[in-house]
Amino acid sequence: MSVSTIQITPVKTHPIRVDIKSPVATGYFTGHAKVRSKAEFETLRQAVADGEYEGRDEDALREIYERFDGFGDSDGFAELLDGPASAYLYPAAIGAYFEHFGEARRGNSGKRRSR
């Protein structure tokens, strides 16, 4: 008889802290990234790498995130896409998403021990 040691809870989004330090914005906001399987993440990563979202900033942002906290009552999309700090906020949000998974991948892989 096997005993389960992991509990998987279905969630739709995962919060990612986005730190920003620029001439027009300093601080952080939280992006609620859509939860994806490994295959879905790889498909999205490849689409971004291949330039499929080039010139389609809003589509890319809405594909990755459901909303952003830190912008009052707004969902944050207007601020990230068209606000006075959008040239800094948009790339910070996109970068934080992919960096988050890069760090998670490194953090979850076992370290090799020399023998």
C-alpha cells in the first residue's frame, strides 16, 4: 500500500513579485500569472522566443497574466501597456515571469555530489 506524500491543489494563478527600479517607477507590483503545465509553459516560451508576440504586447501580457495588484482598483493592464511608466513596467513583468520559472527549475533540480 502506498501513501501519498504530496498534495496537489488546483489553482488558476500564481503570484509573482515584479520589482521595478527605473527613472519613473520604483517599488514592486504583483502579477497573477496563469498556471500552466510544463508542456504549456514550453509552448509559450518557444512562441515568445520565436517572436510570435512581436508587436502584440497586450496579447502577450494577457496570455501570461490574469491581473496585477499594486495599481489601485485597476487590473494593471492599462498601466503596464499605456501608462507613463509602461516602457519599464511591461518588460519587467515579462522578464519576472520567465525568470521565476528559470529559478524554480534550478531550485527544484537536485545538486550533483562528487564521488
